[in-house]
Amino acid sequence: MSSLCLGTMTFGAETDEPGSHQQLDRFIEAGGNFVDTADVYAGGRSEEIIGRWFADRPADVTEPVVLATKGRFGSGSPNADGLSARHLTRALDASLRRLGLDSVDLYQVHAYDALTPVEETLRTLDRFIQAGKIRYYGLSNFTGWQLTKAVHLARALNVAGPVTLQPQYSLLSREIEWEIVPACLDAGLGLLPWSPLGGGWLSGKYQRDQRPAGATRLGDDPNRGMEAYDRRGTEQTWNVIDEVQKIAESHGVSMAEVALAWVTARPAVTSTILGARTLEQLEANLGSAGLELTAAETAALDAVSHPAVADYPYGELGEDQRSRTLPNSG
């Protein structure tokens, strides 16, 4: 599986079908082979666009592709949402119809469902594997305790366990390092970071004290989601952006390449998900595959992006309590 993954949330929404197919062609041409989608992306149109691309390309092009999709969300009615056997079975079958395929390589549950017993979800996913509809399954947006419960319960039930976790992870969102990354390392799960550019912030498109405008994600809506300008535009964010820019200039590369290279090299990361509206944006991101940051550059980025943490349980006091260092007896 390639170290970069083509995310397709823009397909059918911000990127039309010809543009989406161009991205798929260029990604494969560049050596990528991992493509990620979901049943809710553009109301299912992303899967349909990918399905038509598979149908239009020869087998030698499509056979190496590792295809991932997700299920969990629906219309919001009691039986059209969640991780129940009923909903997941219907969701997967609908995804396969849209994709025009008999199976997918990786099927991910899009978020935790507190209303469905985990045992039911795990047995359902195991049945999908036994039926040949999926090859592996993964988790997305699970916390540390949720993924650990799933991993150990799968072992207790003697069913297939998850192999990946897809979380938000970037220089602007590192809190998963407190519990989620260690849980993944302990369980042997590969991380598939989404939003590695922090919703576009780390590409350098936004300026300090200048509200976004124009054809950008926040130019369309400055209050959009977790990357909203007023929410994310903290002093630390601007300090991180300044450091990324400095390193990018020293290498003669884009800021996006630096940010992507940093997250791709993090512990447990298997493949970093790229999200692009245009072929030009994808092209700029692909360059990160050949960029290797120095130890000093990585340390500088680590230091400036370190999330604020209280003394306990993740700060100095908590670390001291977990330390196995013996007190000085001299």
C-alpha cells in the first residue's frame, strides 16, 4: 500500500467527474495505489464516480488499486444509521452497487456507535470477510479506549480484528498522540491520517490578520467545521505555519509538502490521505513522497506544534508517575 492515499471526499461535490478521473489517473501514474472513499461522500456520488473509473480502465491499471470505503452514517432514522448488522449490511451492499464491484479491500466503520453492542458490529464485519465482500476492516474516528475494546473483544470472540484506524492528524491536531497513537502501536493498527494539512491551513493559503476570501475552503465559509478561521487561527497555529514556511523555503518545496512529509513519518502512520479539489493541488501534494525532513527540522516542528497539556495525566506530573526510573540513592 502506498505511503500516500488519494482521498475522494471532493469527488462529485467540489470536483466534477472528469476532474475526479484525472486525479485517479495521475495518482496511479505517480505510483500511488491506495484510494479512500465513503458512502456519504457527495451523497454516494464519490463511489459512483470511482466505480465508473474502474469500469473504464483496463484491469492492469485497476488491479493494483487498494480500495477503501466506509459505512456508519445514513438518513438519521433509527434503522438507517449506526453500526448495527442491519444498517452495515445494507450500507455495504449499496456501496458495492455504486462501485460496481464484488468486494472492497478495506471497509471502515466511520465512527463509534454507542447504541449498538460492539460484539454485533464485529461479528457483522467478520461475516463480510467470510462472504468475500471485504478483505479487511478498519475503524475511523475511534478514541483510544474504543479501539482497544474492539481489538480485544475481537480476539475474545475469535473473529477478525481491525487493521487500521483513520483519525484526524496534522501539525495542528496532535492530541491523538496522548492515547490513540499508543493504542494503535500496542494493537498493531496502521494509522491513516485525514486532514493532514489542517483543512488547508498548512498549505499557506491563509494569512495572519486577514480573513479568508476567494476560492478556498474557508473563503467560501470562514466558519466551516473544525478548521474555522476564528477557531483555528491561534497564535500557536501561526507559529507552526511560520516554521513550516521556513523549512519549505530551505528545501525549495511547498509548505504542503513539508506538512505532509512530517505526518507521513510519524509512528504508526501507514498512509496519509490527500484531499484535493483540483489536479494542480494533487500534483503539489504528491511531491511530499520524495521529501525527507532532517532530524533537526522534525524536532523544530515537533516543538512548535506540541499541544498544550495539563500536568496530569499527560504532562510532566503524569510522566513522572509513569516513569520506571529509580530515585537517586546516592
